[in-house]
Amino acid sequence: MAASFTMGAVLRALLDTGAGFGPLDRNANPNQRCAGLLALARLGADDAALNELAAQQDVFLQPAPDVAPWPVGDAWTDGLGKAQAWAPYRDLMGQWFFYEDAGDVLRQTLPRLLQGCAGAGFAGLIRTAYALQAQHRQELVDGLAYWASAHLALSSAQATQGSALSGADPEQALRRLHAVPIGGRGLGKALQAAASDGAFQQAVAIFSLDKQTLPHLSGLAAQAYAVSGGPLASQLLTSTYALGVVLPFVDDDALSLALNDYWRAFAAVVCVAGLRDGPPPEPRSWRAILARVRECRDPTAICLVDSCRALEKSYGPDPVWRQAASRALWA
């Protein structure tokens, strides 16, 4: 799903300097610096805009923590979901990439990582996907390290094999979900509460995600964001694009489980974000959208517009992609 793109020297240099930053900004939000830079460049921004975005992000990001070696003999999965494990995971992934190529590392790690892809609102999946498209080794190391440290295990579905309804679509399942407000628990606790509920598991079981139904799920995410403009809906939409980027590195024998791990995470986020009905914004032209996004300095909005542009190229024209992009830029 990655668009054809030639990286310039300025972008490459800016991605290289990303190694000096940790996984979070000073407000404890995920580091989106490199993803935003790559997305902005793919949308046609010039070097001055890239430098401006980098300078703006650099002010708010935390410096990378001190080097912390991965404990010798520990399985790579031992630190999953531990926020303090980012630095050791960075060390481990760096060693892993020294001995094996990126494709082999991804094939070994993605099935397990996708079991916890909802962590931090899919931020690990999204960062990894953009790093993979950039073909930037250190950013890919850091993205995988963040995904592992932000891993959020959700209760497994209790449905029996073959229980998905014939002709079911994801919207049927999503409409059956009950809202689970975050409250004072935080996003992770709210997602775990949603996924452990019996009614949630029954609703999710009526649909089984595969490559043929992924476009429908992406369209629903775009529609949800176009109507609401909510931050979790934004992450849902961008994550569907990111999933398509990493799926070629999931072996066929693990693909079905990986897709349905993602589907369960998607549904849990919908429980927290909610599905709203209402009129979407009037879709602007791509010419207007691209002109405006090149002036944008919000990595979340930039990645969303880039995802909408790429999804339309992959799945075909539909006003919903421009509606979502218009919501991000003219909200």
C-alpha cells in the first residue's frame, strides 16, 4: 500500500536526528515526529516545511533515555506492555537488526505485537508502519521498541470457530457494542474493560476480518472520523492504513489470527470512542487538501491526510476519504 516516493537528503537527515529523542513528548503523548515528516514529504511539502515541522516537534520531545541493555537470556516478549522497557527494547531490537534483516525480524515479532496493537491508540503500529516505508533502520528499531513497551493485551474472543455470520459486515458488529467511557481509568484500562465484557465478545464474534473486508473497515473508520473529528477516530483511521503496510510481513499461517487481533482492538477502541451519526463535512478537492496540509504542523492530522490519500489510491475513489481529510484540516 506504500506510495511510490523518493526520499530527499533533507528528509533523510531529519529522520537520522530522530534517534536523539525518546518515545514520548513532554506531555506524555507518543512521538510522531518521523511519521509526520515522512507523511508531509509524501504529500508534496518542500524542505523548508519539513525543517519547520521538525523544529516545532523537537522543542516538545523528550531526549532519548540512557542506554539500557536487554537482560541476557530473557525472552523478547518478557517486557511487553512495560512502559519503562522502551530503552531495553531499543537495545534488543538494535541487536536483532544487526544479525537479521528487517523482514525476518518483522515476521517473528508482528503476530505477537498485533495482539497488543491498541496500546497508546495504535501509536506503535502507526510509527512502525511509517518507519518501514521510510526504510529507516533506527526509526524502525525505535518504532518496534515503542510498540512492544506500549503493548496492550486484550482478552481473547471466546467465540467458537466459524461463528461469524454469513454476509456479516463490521458495521453490524460495531453497532452492537456498548459504550465504555474512559472515566478516570485511562485509555488502556477502558479498552481492557471493554474487551473482557461478554457482550463485547459476542458482538465482535459475528464478523471475521480478512484482506477483502479491510477496505470496508477503513471506510467505516473514515466515516467515523469525518462525523466526529475525535482523536481516537483519527487513530482508528490511520491504523487501518498502517495495518495494510505491515501485513505483507505476516506469514500466511499467522495472518487470520493477526487480522482478528487487530479487529478486536479496533472494536475495543470504538467502544471507548463511540460511533456517532451525523452529517460529514463537505469534501474539499484533493488540490485544496494538499495545498492546506503542506502548511499544517500537526503530525496527527498530516498522517491522517496521508493515510486517506493512500487508501483512496488503494481502494478507489470515495468521497469519504476527502471528507475525513477535510475534517482534519478545516475542523
